[in-house]
Amino acid sequence: MTFKYFDKPEVFTGLRDSITTCNLCGEDKLCFDAEAFFGEEDISSICPNCLESGKLRDRDIFTCEGDIAELKRQLKTLNPLLKDLEIENIALQKTTELEKTTPHIITWQDWRWPCADGDYCKFIGYGSKPFYNSLATALSGERLFKRSFYYNIKDDSDIDYLWYEVLPEKEVKDYNDSNNLTTLFYVFKSLNSNTIITLWDCD
Ligand SMILES: [Zn+2]
């Protein structure tokens, strides 16, 4: 299963336990649970093929919400010669792709999907000390964790406290592990660099 903005969705969000009918192609297969998707239309199941190939594009259904204001700001900084309309078009195209073809992450709170380096980031897993330590190359895991906080939560988060008291000591390997936690850290990676972005929320 390959999704541009979501690594290993079969692990980190999971498919339904049994075969259901995909509401888009009508085939009976293992599908994603689509009941928590956003938008005016309701469906209950979508198969990985239909999601990945963009079958939601003509529907009023989306799986997440991108931080499009920040994306435009980054695109403008990276491409100062582009006109506003061109920035707008690129941002809309990327946001549609994100919101219509990305598996849904179950979260405690609503937040906007982060971006870095002029594109949306890829969700790569749930945060834990071992995970940050494994991602850290030049820095320590702790330094990486502190630097990775997304711009809109940096000032409101007590990052030292979170590292020492809240961040899980053990790996959060899959959706079932995440389901047992009331505070979750969501780890994203830039598509264009090694930049790591962290978001977090709680019950
Ligand atoms: Zn399908």
C-alpha cells in the first residue's frame, strides 16, 4: 500500500477486520473505515485502491484538512517570482490531493495536516522516545523532538515536560498501541528534506 502523504496505513490506521463492500467500486474487499471522513456525503467503506486512485475527487468527502495558509506562505517564500494566482493553484492542487487520497488518522482533536518545504508532510508514525532516537542522526532524540514541534503549537507546549513525563518510553508500533494512549504524538516527515514535524493532542 503506497500513499504519498501516509506511510504504512495498514499499520498506523488499519483496515476493517472483515470484508465489506467498497462504496466507490462496489467490490467486496478489506476496506478502510470511512465513517469518520469529513464532508457532506457519507460513506462507510472505501478500499485502498479507490482512495489512492482519487475516487473521492468528485465527491463532497475528504479525509483530513491541510494547513493551506502555511503551505501558501512556504510556496511564496520558495518561489518569490510566482504570481499569487499560481501559488494559489499549486496550493489547491496539493491540498486536494492530500485531502482526497490520504488515509484518515484517528485523532483526539481536529488539527490541520502540517507542511514543510512547500508540500504537505508524510505521516510516518506515532511518537515515542525510541522512535525519535531512531530518527535522530546529527542530534539527540530529545533535541530532534524539541525542534520538530510545528510552528502553531511550539509556544503553547511545555516541550521539556512532554519529553520527560508524557512521551511514551516504549515504541507505539501500530494503531492498537495508539488506541491505548490518551496523549498522542503524530510524527511527520517532509517529502523534500529530512525535516521532522511533530503534532500532539490528548483526550
Ligand atoms: Zn473500491
